Amino acid sequence: MLKNLDREIARMERKLRFLKYKIVLTVVLPVFIVILAVKVIRTYINVRMRQIAEKHEAVQPEEKE
């Protein structure tokens, strides 16, 4: 009887562990990926804007005094 109880507890702990893994994989990981993607896109946009601004400054004619 005690062996059965130990087995049942071990089985329930295993189920709980797998449930935690499922929650992490289905909720936490996708949210992390979305946040990371947003940061990467923002950085890319900032770099592109800087490059465009540098090209624009190089093309402008010098002011006459």
C-alpha cells in the first residue's frame, strides 16, 4: 500500500512538472520571443534611420556665407 502511494505521488509530481513545462513553452516563451522581436525591430529601424540621416547630410549642399 505504501509503495502504491509513493508511486502515485511520483506520478503526480511528474504530471505537475510536465504541466509547468507546457505553461513555459506555451505562454512564457512566446511572450519572450515577441518582446525580443520588437526590440530587434526597433533597433533595426533606429540604425536605418541613422543611415538615412547620414546620407541626407552628405547630399545637402554647403551653405553660402
